[in-house]
Amino acid sequence: MSMALRPLVAGNWKMNGTKLALKELAGMAEGYDAGLRGKVELMICPPATMLYLAAAAALGSRIAIGAQDCHAAASGAYTGDLSAEMIADCGATAVIVGHSERRQYHRETDADVCAKAEGALRAGLTAIVCVGETRAEREAGKALAVVGRQLARSVPEGANPDNLVVAYEPVWAIGTGLTPTAADVAEMHAHMRRKLVSRLGKQAAGIRLLYGGSVKPSNAAELMGTANVDGALVGGASLKAADFLAIAAAYR
């Protein structure tokens, strides 16, 4: 990890959970004791239907609540979409943009992701911008180039460490149980740091870089201890309080 940065472990619940899942959020709040709070920031990104309920339930726990996507515009005739302003109004403080599942299933381009990130910044939210290569791209030796291109086109020019997080999630590792080696992660995160500093200046050294993709209690300590890894974006393992807290406990 980057020694000067406060790590972030964020849970992406994806299309999982009803209000009954708030009991897991309550369990996370109970386990997020003073010792752990002093080491790591926690965030949960529930489905949109639960944003307000989760934000209300998390009050006083210091667990942040984020959304999983937003529309680029502040308002308008976009049936079914949510603006970043609406997300902020629900009590959330962050939003994930550009997750590979949005890029794949909704055909979102880097330009779409950048516009959504700009919308998040406009609304005062932290934008968690996701990047990552496919297995074919990695096997072809293109992983660094692909992620570098995504960073160049998906991260807004006006972003700064206070309102930007970048999450590296190799597409082939999401939900598969597969993970890159610690050396591969270190290489990619160092590459990402160089690209961000080159584009945004020295302040980009303060942007938290998360790793995501089959993060679980058994591999969290190794992954979170890797250079330039400032936390994790956790999928399935964030649905259960015990597993999520066990990942965060890598920072104890």
C-alpha cells in the first residue's frame, strides 16, 4: 500500500440484496470498532433501491455508503436513470463508474465513464473509476496499454485525490475465483500511479488505487500489502459481514 494514504475497503453488492440485507450492514457496523476505524475506511455500495435505507442505517457507524452507477446529467428525460445529485440526496457520498459489467453489458465507453465521473464530481461525490483488462488482452501482453488507455479517457481532468478513487479490476478475475499474482498487481498499480501523475501532476500520488477481483479473506493480506494498493473493491465477499470484516482486518 501507499504508506501516507488512508486505505479504503469498499463493497459492491451489485444486483443483490433487499432491505433484509441491512442486518449484514448492522453486523459490519458492530464489527467496525475503534481499532479498525483507525486503520481503514469502509464503504458499502448497495443496490439503488436500498441507498436511502442503507445511508440511514449507517448513520453514526462511520461506514460510508456509495452507489453503483449514475447518469451523467443532473436531471432530464432519462427514464429509469439516477443522477449523481439524486444519489447525494439519498445520503451517499460516492459512486462507482465504469465497472466492467457496465462497460460490457451496457456498452459503456471510456467517454461515457468520464462523463459520469464528471457528474459525480459536480454533485460533490467521490468517483470510483474502474479499469481493467480482459483475459484475452492480458494473454496478448496488452494489459498495461489497455488500462493506460482507460485511465487517459475515463478520468476527468479536474479530478483530485479528495474526490477520485481508481479501482483496478481485471475482468477475468471478477467472480471467477482467479486473481493475478501479487507481482502482476504491483506492476499494474505502479503503472497506474505513473500514468495518473503524468496526467494530473504530483497530486495524483494521493489518489487511492484499489484492487478488485475475487478478493476474499484468504488473499486479502497479500493483496492489500502490495505496493500502491490502497484498499479493495470487494464483490461477493462484501455481502456477508463476517467476510467483509475479515478482509478489512488485513489492516489491523
